Amino acid sequence: MTAAIHGATPDSRPGALITGAGGQLGIELQAAAPAGWRVIACGSAELDVTRTEAVDAALERERPAVVFHTAAYTAVDAAEEDPAAAEAVNAGGAAHVARAARRVAARLIHVSTDFVFDGAQGRPYTTGDRPNPLGAYGRSKLGGEREVLRITEGRALVVRTAWVYSCRGRNFVLTMLRLMQERDELGVVSDQIGTPTWARPLAGALWAAAGRAELRGIHHWTDAGVASWYDFAMAIQDEALRLGLLSRAIPIRPLRSEEYPARARRPSYSVLDTSATRSALGLTAAHWRVNLRTMLRGLANA
Ligand SMILES: NC(=O)c1ccc[n+]([C@@H]2O[C@H](COP(=O)([O-])OP(=O)(O)OC[C@H]3O[C@@H](n4cnc5c(N)ncnc54)[C@H](OP(=O)(O)O)[C@@H]3O)[C@@H](O)[C@H]2O)c1
């Protein structure tokens, strides 16, 4: 944890405490911090959000103006085997963070997921559409949203996002790049549609939201556009070949979800309508393919 230095010169900058600081979004939030903020980055080893006393102590000590709550149990399939573990982090942990944030009057920005929806609607989900999660992960995240909004009496900002990737951590882009090197062909699901979202601009949008105290309740933010996992994989291969991250193309077959057994059921169409949030923040989102190219270019140059 980057603790405030209690010395002769008190740090008068507003504090932003990040939970799950070692995760994809947590890392990008630290990198994107605007000047003038004191960032208190709390990885899971420093702050376990399932421990209510630890959460209380961290917020009491740091007195942040803003809390970015990104810590989450994100293993969607494993959550089916151990739903209690997902609940403990995603609903229980969120409640602890919300209570502590309320106690110290910190603005809470809580991150949630497109997996709160069942995907049956067939058009982009607005924030007013009814959630109906298909699996344990989505249920636990929906529980977290509800706890956060109940405890803060609607003052917290809940930002749902989707299909997040970055140049570090566990994500679809890095998994595909590895499999495309190891295998001679791949099958990728083509009947689940969503929006790939680079963690970096998502972090930028969350920082923009941090400065907008009037924004509260549920919001949606992803990159622009839509894709299936198959489209996403094809784009990853195309861009990676162009950038020299891959040396050969392999055949990629579209699969139906039934052909790719996974423990958790996933929504078939979980595109989020982000228009209200974009206009509230005065931001435009780049198309997912543009962001994918930029991220892979960074990876190639690293
Ligand atoms: N990844 C996606 O595709 C996606 C899509 C939609 C929404 N989201 C949401 O976006 C947010 C950020 O996701 P991400 O992609 O950055 O996930 P991530 O890379 O898996 O990071 C999550 C972080 O939470 C930490 N964590 C887990 N249990 C914890 C606990 N009990 N206390 C404190 N920290 C804990 C993890 O630490 P360890 O690794 O040490 O366990 C990890 O660093 C999450 O709320 C997630 O639900 C993600």
C-alpha cells in the first residue's frame, strides 16, 4: 500500500484509494492518475476487502476523497464451483467498502459487469434494463451493486463495463496471443456478442467521473462497437501479425457456445448502451478495434 507520509509536510492533495490495485484496471488507474491526486494503491495482499476491519482501518487512516473499488473475484467459471467465495468478495467486500466510504464521506466509484444481464434482449442494455444474471459471478456482482447503492443511499457511482483486457494480467488478448503461438488451429465462440474494452481508456473515464460529484447511480462504459469472441480473436491475430507479435497465421474456426463447454453460462448478447454516460462525461469512446491496435502496438514496443 502506498501510505500517506506522515511527516513535517502534510500532504494536502485529495486521496484516491484503489482496491484491487494489482489487477488490470487497478494498474491502469494508477498509471492514469491526474496530477494533484495522492494515490493510495491497495493490492489484495495489503487490503483484503472481505475483512471489514481492514477496510475500515485503511479508509480511516487514509481518509481518501475517492475510492475506486475495482477488487473483485473475476474467475467466471471458478465462481460456479465456489459461489460463496465470489459472494464474499463481490457482494460482501463491496458492502464493506461502501460502509467504510460512507463513514469517511469518500466518493465511491464501484466497478461492475455486463454479466449482470442474461443477454436475451438482443439490443444494447441501458442502465434501466432489468438485470438477470446467468451465473454465480454475475449474481455476486449484482449483489455488490445493490449493496453499494443501498448503503450509500444511491450516492455511489456504479460503472458497469465488459470484456476488459490490458497488457498485463489474465485476459482474452494475452491468452489468444499465447494459444496462437502454441497451436496450429483454434476454435473460438462466435455466438456471444459484447464489446472488448481496453482497461486504459476505461481508467481515464473513471478518473473523469471522479471529478464529477453529481454523477451517481448506475452507468455503463465500454469501448465503442460490438464483436463476438471470434471476431475479437480474428482481429487480435490480424493486428498481431501486422505488428510482428506473431510470425504465422493459424486457422480460427467459429464455434457455437455448446461446442465449447464452460462451467458458467454466459450472456449471448451483452452489449452495453454507453450513450448516457458518454454524454454525461463529455467523452467519446474509441472503437474497440482502434484500442486493440494501440494496446498491441504498446506490447510490441515494450
Ligand atoms: N475482466 C473483465 O473482463 C471484466 C468485465 C466486466 C467487469 N469487470 C469488473 O472490472 C473490475 C476490474 O476487473 P479486472 O479486469 O481489473 O480484474 P482482475 O485483473 O482480475 O483484478 C481484480 C483484482 O482484485 C483482487 N482481489 C481479488 N479478491 C480480493 C480481495 N478479497 N480483496 C482485495 N482484492 C482482491 C485481485 O487480486 P489477486 O489477483 O491477488 O487475487 C486482482 O488484483 C472488477 O470489478 C470486475 O468485476 C471485469
